[in-house]
Amino acid sequence: MTRRLLWGKVVIVQEFALLLVAVLASALGQLFLKLGALQLGQVTGANAVSHILSIATTPALIAGLMAYGVGAILYILVLTRVDLSVAAPAAAMIYLASVIMGAVVFNEALSLGRLVGLGFIMGGVVLVATR
């Protein structure tokens, strides 16, 4: 059983791998939800009801919800084995994954301010996790 340190805590490699897969599943969920939202188009007062009904029939949105569900189930499994004080900050890696996906898949701008903000978030995660 190989053990590694994650922010000053001992975590078994399998637990970290499970956490990483949970984060990636949730990030994939965000990707599919954005793709589905783009298919729906902008919601207005006039089309709100039809858009809400269309959610159930848009494959990308269904895939996004399913990926989120898988991520949540895997995260629950992580919580059965890892302290919350380790798992929750580590799960914040989804912010990094989301920004990278936004830039790569949707050509969203990565301004200096956005990168600095992401750095603050990740730095804060490390500070919180290390006590």
C-alpha cells in the first residue's frame, strides 16, 4: 500500500486517484452542461418554460447531469476513506479544471486577473488544507 503526502496529510495513492477521478467527472459534467446550455440558447421570460422542458431532452445536458452524479458518488466514496479536511480542499481542483476546459474547449479568455485569481484560490486551498 503506497502512501503519499497530500498537503501534509498521509493519503493512500488509491484514495488520491479516486478523488482525482471524482474531480474529473465533475469537471466533465460542467463541460457537458455548458455544451447543452449553448444548444438551448439564452433563456428569456418568453422561452423559460420551454427551455426548462428542453433540459430533459438535450443529450449534452443529460450527460452533464450524469457525470455530476458519478462525480458525487465517487466523492462520497472518497469521504468514507479520507478526512473531510483533506478531501474538500482537494476537490477544489475542479476550479483549475474548469478554467482550463473553458480556455481550451470554448476559447474563453485567460486574462492575467483570472490567472491571478485562480492562483489565489489554489493557494488558499493549500493554506486551508495544511492548517
